[in-house]
Amino acid sequence: VQLQASGGGLVQAGNSLRLSCAASGHTLNSYVMGWFRQAPGKEREFIATISRSGSNFYYADSVKGRFTISRDNAKNMVYLQMNSLNSEDTAVYYCAAVALFSMIGITTTARTYEYWGQGTLVTVSS
């Protein structure tokens, strides 16, 4: 499966942004999806994951209550709604996919994911 992340840009602190991840080459409902980010000089960080069914999800503490992951399997799309952005959210954001049998399974570990998008840059100005 090929992944294409989009929706990044420059936004003021306190505002919102929605990232999209478009999948092609295979139906998305076979994959657990995740979002990660990497800030300059830092390691890649887990943000959110969502199960194949969309009924199970998990967030990093740093974004819990502000970010929402969702998916539309019919459209082969995954989204990350980001609210109340602050300067610490500045990073390149990546979507990732891994094929799992379970419809409700999720995973937060980057090395578990098999496929990665190219990343989209989010810059939050204070």
C-alpha cells in the first residue's frame, strides 16, 4: 500500500489543522493505521493509532484530548484532526500502516509499521 500524507502548513498557536492520509494500491481496511511525528533534532514520536474497524484507538499523552484520529475505509483515507496546537506540535507528521488480522488491534510501536507516507510539515507559530 502507498500512503500520501497532506494537510500540513503554518498555523498560529491555538488554532486547528486536519491532516489527511490517502492510501492507494490496496484497500485500507486491511491495515491498522498510525500517525507519528518527528521534530527537528528529536526521534520519531508516536501520536495516534486506530484499528481496522475504527472502533479502537489510542493517543500519546502529549496529544490526548486535542488530537483525534479517524478513518474512512470506503474512501481509503485516514485523518488526524489537531486542535489547540502549540509550538511543541511543530514537526513532520507521518502516517503509517501495518496489516493485522484483528479488527480491533492497534499498535503504538514505530518498528511494527510496514508502510510509511512521505510526511507533511506542520509549523505552529507562537
